[in-house]
Amino acid sequence: MDVLKVVAAQLIVWHHFSAYGPMADTMTLMWPELMEWLYRYARLAVQVFLVVGGYLAAQSVMNKPITHPLVQVAKRYFRLVPFYALALALISVAVAASRHTIHADWLPSEPTLWQFAAHGLLLHDVLGFEALSSGAWYVAIDFQLYALLILLCHSLQSSTQRRLSVVVACLCLASMWQFNRMDELDVWAIYFFAAYGLGVLAAWAKRSAFDARVFWITAVLGVGALWFEYRTRLSLAWVTAVWLVIKPKGSVHWTPMKRVLHRLSNSAYVLFLTHFGVIVLFSDMWNKSHFYHPVTAFALTGFAWLLCVGLGLFLHEKAEVPIHHWVAQRAKPLFSRLSR
């Protein structure tokens, strides 16, 4: 699991390095095939996060009654949003400092109060506001998907576990066969439930023989959806989910490499939210320095990537975790009232 998250996170960062900034344009002069691959295919690693997100969410609610769905959804909101808001504020400062040297469409416009509020409510795409960062859309979709799963678990908990699995599988298949093919729905959870639902079913497949059959039937019908209309993103989600079901159990012994991977995995969310700011600042520096050689651009991009990883580790431990603990303590009275 940690390997999947770490590799996917790095691919997404490199996709954005290939998509934004003058260094990407300069590197394209010498390595056009590499930059084209990073731009077109590295972004597909988001599907891995969707499947893994569904897998982990399903494990967290497995065999647990959801008596207060609003509490569960509120906890998820307060888990995602505080550091997300901080990251958006920091990126907005970086954008403001670089606006005089970067004149490109990919640079966000100066944010308004309503725009920032829409981001804080995770509704910016739904309401048609311009994104303040490259990763903002994913946070909103992750929250929608989790809320949808919690509502399904709550509404069907009086039924058998089998019925819940079948309903999730049907919704997953509906997304595969129809909703995932409609690009205008890419601001809603149903568009991404094809990947997220596969992750949910993959986690539950280890619960019982019936759940395993539900997963494999869904996977086979998913192949039919790919035959009907092939989508690379869906095929990657399918492969990831199948691997999570058939993967052998790893050793429980912690090695130094496993500890490093685990730390990188835990910091993937912070890395995902903050690396765009580093791209902005390095693009500003490139324009001011008047560099021009592709090798120099590649070296600086490599350094910026290492800085992104280091910043992600640092902010995860020094900012995200403390903020989460502080918010969780302050939100306890709210959760108590919602639980009554």
C-alpha cells in the first residue's frame, strides 16, 4: 500500500512539472518524448489514489455500524480541510509573489474571498470557481466519495452486509458503464466511483467468500466496460484493485526501507497539496535568472522535486499532524452534539 501511494504521488508531481512552467517548455526541446509521456500518462496515477482511498475507507467502516453519518462525514471534513486551507493560502502567497514574472494561463488569478470560501467548502468546481492549486479538485472529490460511502453504509446497515456489497458493486458498474464516460460529470463523485468502488470492493473481498465473488464479478463486468469503451484511467484502476485483492501478505518486520516508505506514504497528502507552490517559485526563479539550457532546466527540476518531497515530510510532521490533533480536540463538542 505504501509503495503504491509513494510511486503514484511522485508520478503526479512529475506530471505537474511537465505541465506547468518555463522549465517544462525548455526540457521539451531536448526530451520531447519523455515530457509528452509525463504529461499524458503520469497523471493517471490519480486512479491509484482513488482505488487506495476506497480501500482504506472501506476498511475503516468494515463491520462497524454507522449510527451517526454526519459525525463521520464531519470528521472527514475536518481531517482534510484545515491543512488544505493552509496550503492554499501559502500557494496564493507564492502566486502573488511570482505574478510579475510569470505570464501564463496556468497561473491562478488573484483569489477572491468567495473563491477561497468555495474552496474551503470543497465546492469550487461545482460552483464554477477557478482552482487555486492543481490538487484542489482531488480533495473535493475524495470528500464526496467518502460521504457517499458513509451514506450508503448508514442507509443499508439494517440490511445484510451482502446487500451493501451488491449495491456498491451496482453503483461501481453504473459508473464504469455510463457515468465515467461523461466528462461533464467529472466534478461529481459518481464519475470517479468506478475506481473508488473497486477499491471498496477489494477491501471487502477479504471479508467473506460472497464479497470475493462480488468483487470478481464486478471486475469481469468492468472488463466488458473497457471493451465497450476503453479508458486507460479505468484500466489502471482495475489493475490496482485486482492487485490489492491477490497481493501476497508482506512481512510484518519493519526494515529501514519500510520505515522510509511509510513516512513518504503518510506525507503524500501534504506533497500533493504543496508541490504546486514550489513549481510556481522555481518558475519565477527561472524567468528571473534567464537560464535557457535544457540540462539546467532538468537539474533544477530534479532539485525542485527533492525539495517538494522534503517539504512534504517536514510539513506533514510539523504542521499537518499538529493541526489535525488540535482541530480534533476542538471539534469534540461539535461531534458530541451531532451524536445526540
